[in-house]
Amino acid sequence: MRILIIIALALSIMACGGKKILSVEVQHIVVMPPEGLWDCPNAPLPPEGVYTQADVADYVLKLYEAHQICEASIEAVRKYLEKAKLITEK
């Protein structure tokens, strides 16, 4: 009889503490780069009317400078998003 009671108590104790339900919460996070990284100037307007080779050279230089700024900004955004991805994966 004692053995039966001990077995019943052991089974009831195991039944109460053995099943723990763990819940996992999934979060989707949208990471936006700072506003300063979106710096991309508009393309300059081409010279109007009669223009010289110096005017064309200035225009090409302005286009190149605008392109360099955009390229640097896009690279900065890419690096920022890669860093954010590493942080959110942890």
C-alpha cells in the first residue's frame, strides 16, 4: 500500500512540473536610416542658349559632383542597413 501511494505521489509531482510551455514572440522591425543619409542633390540643369566649352565643362563637373554625393549617400545607407541587419539578427 505504501509503495502504491509513493508511486501515485511521484506520478502526480512529475505530471505537474514536467510540461512547461514556452512561447516565442516574433517581431518584424523596419529599420530606417537617418534622414541625413538620404542626401542626393538634384541633377543640375544644362546650360541654356548659346554656351561655350567652358560652360559645358562646368555642367559636366556639376553632374559629376552630384553623382559623387549620391554615390557616397547610397554607400552610407547600404552600410547602415547591413549594420542594422546584424544587430537585429542577434
